[in-house]
Amino acid sequence: MPASPSTARAINDRLALRLLQQEGPLTAGRLKQLTGLSRPTVADLVERLAAAGLIAVVGEAGERRRGPNAKVYGIVADRAHLAALDVRTEGVAVTVADLVGRVLAEASVPIGGDTGTGPAVEQAVALVERVVKEAGADRLHTVGIGAPGLIDPAGGELRDSSGLPEWHRRLVAALQERLPEARVGVENETNLAALAEQRDGAARDRDTFVLLWLGHGTGAAVVLDGALRRGASGGTGEIGFLPVPGAAALPSSTDCEGGFHALASSAAVVKLAALCGVPVAAEEEPSLVGVVRAATCAVRSAVGLVGEGASHTVEAGSAARFLDALADRVAVGVAAVVAILDPGCVVLGGEVGQAGGEELAGRVQRRVARMTPLATEVRTTALGGGAVLRGALLTARDRAQQELFALGERPVPGW
């Protein structure tokens, strides 16, 4: 049964908006080529979208022919403003962008562990309000939040998780109260990092892969056949609770110290570095990223991959022992994921994945190849710790465009 004229127009409009979103500003002629629609049909849809305030003339084509240059149309970027938050145990980072994802302002603030729930929430909300003002935005259309912990797949709320600050859960409600016109949504931080790696990072060419997050804590995100998998309770990827050899005890329902977390958390990796002879700064909380980066630099320098001017303070032998030992631990978690899911590709994400680079990823891949018959490529993140914020912004942009452009994509649960 053929579509009615109104349905056909809606389909054509969505197709044109999708192309403008993906390709950037286009002429009507280029839209005709990409859509396969007739010239009058393209002219009509351009007129409709412009009248609706969704697109506007943003320039002219550079090629001069007889008559005037062709007009170039683009999405009206300031039709809506978006905010993305990366909520960590120790602080929060905020980015404000326009509808096409162009970053207008960003900032972060540390929040100490001894800060009370009320003051912590107020600090975070005040930061959002300040960044919105610096971006020149009157109001926010959509706010995307990345946070550690479980997200209820039915309602989209951040569930109460042991070990996480209470202000994390209070922040969502506080933002909705202070920004009543905004659509506020929250997603697990590792899931958002995986979406960012799939869209803009190391997994652009994969529709099935696993992101293993290595940072202050550990986590994993699973993307199968192009779709993010959350599980029945939102707990897919809680790899910190995975029982592994080498841990002192089994994990419990409230404590992951006996699981993979005990091998790959920041505290465990810093301790491992010291055991391998890698100097660890005598700080209250030694820099995990600094330790891994220094070891990687030393190994690369030893084989001539780093210029003579590069500074490193770690002896190459100690650095290699440390990276080998770290790869042994990471490979245990990767091999378990591979045995169950056979993703074909695992991305080492987070700040540690970025600091370890190809030196760590290559070591892990070689070890996994000895542990499983399933061919698995291990890649290093292209986005590092910034993947969470990028994923939150992409999700907020998709949600806003879905509503404004009626693109018909399925939103994140609870949004």
C-alpha cells in the first residue's frame, strides 16, 4: 500500500535532516543527488524545513556557473542547546554545545570525598549554570549525564549502588528541578564511552565489540550488532565483580574487591607498578595515569619509538616488567569476555587504556590469543577519559534531534 502524501513528505523531511546531520551543510542539488528525489520534491522539502525553523541558508556553493551561486543549507544550530556531564566519584565535568554538537563552553570542578551531599549537589548544579551562561545559551533543551553505577533499564534512573556518593543520585533530581524545561537523562559512564568509541573513536568500523574501561575503577560495555546491551537489571558489563584467579577472595554482592576489580583498579595497578620497580610518587593518591604513561614512554624509548628529547624517569626493564604484568591481569578479564561473547574486538578504554596505548594493547592481544581460539583484536581507545563526556553529548544531541526533527530513533530508556 503506497504511503499517503503527508507520510511521504514526513519521510522525505527526515531523510533530508538525517543527511544534513551526517554530511553537514548541503545544496539543494546535492540533497537531490543523495536522496534520489526529484528537483521539485527537494525544493518543497527545503521550503518546509526552512519555514519550520529547522534549516537555514548558511552560505553559497563555491562553484560559479551561469546565474547566482547555489544556496547551501544547514541545520539551525542554535535552535536548541545541550549539556553533557561526566560525573565521577571525585568531581564533575560539564560541556555545553549547540544542536549540531559544536562545543560552546566547558569546565570541571573537583568535589572532595568529605563534601556533604547538599553542598556537592549545589557545586555541580552551579557549575552547569555557569557553563550555560558562558556558552551564551538562554536555556537547555537536553542534558545527558554519564555516571558510574547501574541504570534501571525500565525507568532510566540511577540505582543506589554501594560505594558511590549519595550526591550522584541527588544530582539528577536537582538538575531537573533547576532546569524544568530540560530533558534530563542519565546513562552508565562506560556505556556512553562505548557509544562514543563506536561513533567517533576506535570502534568506528565495528558493530560488535566490547569496551573495557580501565581507570579509577573497572567496567565494560557490550555492543552487539550495533546495539548497546544493558541486561535485565542494567548490569551488563559489571566486570569488576567477575571472579578471577589471583584475587584474594571471591566478590560479594556488595563488594567487588574479590573480583577483577582487585586486579585492575587504580590502587591495584599502582601497587603492581611499585612491585615491578616502577617509581611511584609519594603522594596521598599516586597518579595511576602518570605511572602507566611513564612506563609506556620508557619502553617505547628503549626501542627507538620515542625521540631523544622525550623525558622518562623509568628504567626500561622495570617498565617492561610492569606492562607485562599489567597485561597479564587485563588479559584475564578480556579472555573471560571473549569466551562468553566472542566480540571479535575489545577496546581498552579509559585513562589507563589511553596511557598504555599500543604497548599495552599489543601485549594483551598476544596473551588473549594464547588463552582462546576465538580471534580477537585488542585496540587502544581513541578518546581516552574524554569518551564519557563525548558519549553524553552525542546521546543528548540524538535525543534533542529526535524530538525536534522527529527522526524516529529509539531514545535511551527514561529519556
